[in-house]
Amino acid sequence: MDQLTAIRVFTRVAERGSFAQAAKELDISRAAASAHVAALEKHLGARLLHRTTRKVSLTAEGSDYLQRTRRILDELADAEETLRGTRSKPQGRLRVDVPVSFGRYLLLPALPEFVKRYPDIELDLRLNDRVTDLVAERVDVALRVGGLKQSGLVARRITQINVVTCASPTYLAEHGEPITPDDLRNHRLLGLSQPGGGGPEWHFPPPYSARRLKLHFAMQFNAVEAPTITAAAGLGIARVGDLIAAEYIARGELKLILRDYIVPGPQISLVYPSAGHQAAKVRVFSDFAADLMRRYSEVVQRWLQAGAEPSGSILRSAER
């Protein structure tokens, strides 16, 4: 048995859920694909796949083995890239996972510049607020907000979010502007639900503890952007990350309030599986994203510290 070929065939069959599709992509017959997997199972002494007339699915042993074979194949590809001397030239498919808000407001508008610099990188960009398993889903680099829950990752800290309070000018004109956190009890509050289904929690400097304030939320959401968007629509007051609210404030759709009660928020990091994190395509994207985030954050921090409202696009200011 050619074990490496068998591993490649098994991995493709498992990913596609089909012997026929895997065989077509690998340019071999279906019978040959089946024989490779059968030989591998015999060699390992374990069944890797459940086979029916309609579909193929992984056994428990097969699922564990698949994660390991993916890692092996990725490391092998990285080794081949090094020997061919292509490590210095960023190229190939790059799988990136980022939160929706970061992707929408920062990364997508900046992509033309990235593509101009690195035309040979094929970007597979995934925007979601779900914390994915980088190894299982073969993600090359991801942006994470807060602590890292998956072990075995390489992390590169970029910046930190500040938590600010904001509302639309129309809402404030109708309902008045709160001066202290105690005043929030008389307003419509828009909150973000906690992971696991808990209600929103707003944190302020002492003595304004959550127990003291006992805030009631008119609306709560499970999507990070939702409080900011609904606040801009005039539906109430939101307390959100400064990097998310910045563009809305710059456009005049939101006004920063309770400036004396801004608190530090979570860290923002770029994370990678340990294998292959020095590949050229990963390195240049990481540097690009980190630089973009830092410049954006610096612009936001300047106007927060100056106490002045920005005007125009924060992103364009960061690019200058």
C-alpha cells in the first residue's frame, strides 16, 4: 500500500462525502479510491468510514484520524513549498476567518489594496461570529476578540477594544442625554446577549456595578452588530466596541455619550494553527490585517482622547 496516497484519498473522500466525487477530483477510478481506503483501514485495523448506497460518513475513529491527516498533508505542502523556494512569494489559497463586523467595516473595504499587493493569493474569506475550530476547518488565520478557547494555537495580539456608549442624535433630541450611568434607567437600552443565553451586561467604572444599576433592556440581540445598527436607527442607547461604532459616529448617525465612563474591552488577536503559520501567504495577510487594525484603532483613540467627534470615514483617515 502507498500509505501517503491512501491518506490523500481518504481525506478527499471524507471531505466530499463521496467516493465518486473524490475519485473524479483525484483523476482515479471510483474502484481505485475505494481500494485505497480499504487498504488504509486494513493497515490501521479500524473502520474509518460508514458506507451506504447513498452516502459516506465518518466513524468516530475516522473523524479523529481525519483531523490528523489534514495536519499531516498541510505540513507536507508547506515543506514542499519551502523546498521549491516559493515561501518567499505569497501565493495559493488562503483561508481566513473573521468576525462579521471586522470584515464588513474594515477588511472588505481594504481588500482592493491587498489584492493589488498580492495578486497570486486566492483568498477564501469567511465572515462569521462563530468561533471555528481552525484545525478541523483548515483555516490558515483567524481574527479573534477576547480570550482564546482553543489550545494549540499561535496568537499575535494586535490591539484592544474600548467599550463606549452611543445613541442617535434623533433619539437624544427626543429623550434627552444621560449624564451618568444611573440615568440609563430612564432610557431604552439595546444590549448584546451573553454566550450561553445570558442577558446583556453593561460594565462601568466603580461604583456603577451591574447590581447597583439593575438595567432593563428594551431589546437584546445575539449578533454583535445589531445594537449599533438599531441605535443608529433611533431605537435606543447601545454600549458597544469603539471600533464597531466609529464609522457610524463619523457619519453622524450616532453620537458618543457618557465619555467619562469608557472602559477597556477585550483584546483583538490574530491566531493560527501552529503548523504553517510562517508561510508567506499567512505572514503577509497577517501583517496587512494587523497594520490595518492598528491604524484604525489609533485614529479612533485620538478622537476619543481629544473629546472631538470625527467627520468623514475613519477608514480613509487610517489609510492616510
